[in-house]
Amino acid sequence: MLIDFFYTLRAAKLPVSVREYLTLLEALQADVVGPASEACSIDDFYHLARTVMVKDEKHFDKFDKAFGAYFKGVEMLTDFTKEVPLDWLEKILQKELTPEQKAAIEKMGWDELMDTLKKRLEEQKERHEGGNKWIGTGGTSPFGNGGYNPQGIRIGGKGGNKSAIKVWEQRAYKDYDDQQELGTRNIKVALRRLRRFAREGSQDELDLDGTIRKTAANAGYLDILMRPERHNNVKVLLLMDVGGTMDEHITRVEEMFSAVKAEFKHLDFYYFHNCVYDFMWKNNKRRYAEKFPTWDILRKYNKDYKLIFIGDATMSPYEILQKGGSVEYNNEEAGAEWLQRLTHTFPKFAWINPEPQGVWQYRQSISIVQQLMSNRMFPLTLKGLEDAMRLLSK
């Protein structure tokens, strides 16, 4: 029973054992998710299987993909007797605009945009679809989702045009998988340019060359020499952009993350979204509960740490330059202030950008970040990584 499911998880490179598989069968026989006389829903089985088979939350994403692949086509039990409420933010109207129509839409400034949103919230009493004024879906208004406006506030829904300067919703991101198998070892080879070894610690390693020289100098009398072990003493502080437009680069960033963890013993990392502000986090599932103030990070690590940013730097310029410009909350200081503090605290720094270098010149936010990084921005390519590591090793 379910033996194929077990092999599907193994094929997805999940560390599941036969013991865990047998435990899952015992749980089903013990009616953990319902009486044996009644069929449990796929949801119930999913939560039971994940609890039993997955011991580390960083493997949840792999489990979800394997579970979906195995149970593809199986419908979940759904109660259709309940009334389905209208979703205010449901994308039901798709509108295609001509270039002339898009050019005719005016862009609001930051202050005007925020003031106008407050007025709309006070005036609007019902749902609205289309149009260019009210908060709704599918129109050209700067408020809502599913439509077109060159600069607006996306309220819920899924983004499409990547032009919103603020997002009114609480979004969930996933941690990057640090066990991602690399398709090539070249990324690790490129990172090794930064490694520097030094002798440190107690004398617990045989110095073979020294022993031979000393023994020869003593006319053949054995003279054993010991020396401290060689350790990689490079320290790396890795700050990674997650969510939003970075979802397009998850695979390549996970490869980079895996290589960094394999190559550097002294590594610490944090996540941010779009731009660094007054706090960061280490676990995306608990990012609202476990925040790490950026001031504490600046004080915690010495200036001998190499600072590496990974992000596409693709956002509204307001998010970098404007107080309150974050898409998720009202930050008290502009992101540019925090980027400058970080680069001043850690003199050896570089920004790795997974976006193709050919599009950089067309993104205003990338140009701004490049200036803040003193042009130390490199593409996430083998040559780009080699150039970045060469700079950091000087």
C-alpha cells in the first residue's frame, strides 16, 4: 500500500526512510485521520504524511511537489452546499490596452497616490470592476488588481505588470533550499576564488615536509614536526531577496545558496524583500514573528565579513528612495539609507543579480542600486561570479 508514493518521495530526493513509511501505514491503520469506515480527504492525508515523513521544514517544498505529482488528478472532497462568497479581489476582467491607451494613463506622484487612496476608501461603498477611478479589478485605476496602470497600489490578487509601487496584502514566501543539487560544479569553482586558508588552532596535524627536512638534517634521526590544521577563515554575510519577482529565479538562487553553504564554513544569511530596511529575517514562515533588526546585524558582525547581496533589484524606485516606500509596510527610513549603512560597515561587498545583464539599463531601480553599490553589481553567471569573488578577495 502506497509503496509507489514512498518511491516518489525518494525520487524527489527527500530523506525518507522505510521506518517513516511504516509509521505512516501504522497511523492510517490506527485511524489517526478518521475512522477506517470513512474515506479521509486528500487534505487529511497530506497533513498526516507530511508530519510523519518530513522532519525538516526546509523540505516542505520538495514534499509538496512530489505529493502533487503523485496524486495528480485526484480531486479533494469539497462541500458544495455552502454559498461561495464573491471575492473582492478576484481577477475576472482582463483588459488589453493599445500602446496609445497606456501612454494616455497619467502617473501619480507618491503623495498624491497615497492621499487619493485614502479618499477612495472613504467614498467607495461597493465592489467595482473595470474603470479608471474606483478600487476594483481589471481597470486602469491605480488601485486594485488585474488591470493596467504604470504606477499604482496593488490590493491583493496576483501581480502581472510588475508596476505596483506598493502592495496591500500579507504575502508568504518560502525559504531557499540549501540542499539543491547543482547541475554543474562550476559555481563552486567560481566561489573558491574567495576562499583563503590559514593555519590556526592546536598543533594536531603532521607537517610531513617539515618532518622530512628535520630528519634529514639530523642525519636520519626521526624528528617529527606538528602544525595547526588549515582552516578556511573567510567570513561571509549573505543577504538574499525573496518573493515577488525573485520567484522567477528560485532555481538559480538555490544553486547559488547551496554552493555558498558548501564552500564557506563561516557563513550567516538573512532574507529581505526587494530592498533592505530596518529588519530582516532567517525563516520566511516566521518572518513576522522572528525579525532581526538591521541595526543589530550591523553591530553583530565585524568588518572583516564579506557582504554579498543576491537580488534582482527590480522594484519601484520609491522602494529605495522614499520613506514609507516599502510595498509591505511603512518603513521609517528609505532603503537607500540602510544600503549605505551596510556598505559602509562592510567595506568588502558585492551585489549578485540574477536578471540578465542586458535588461539592467531599462530598469530604473537597478541603476539606482548600482550607484548605491558603487557599481559592484555582477550578473549571476560564471564570469559574473568569478569577477565578484576576485573583487572581494582583494
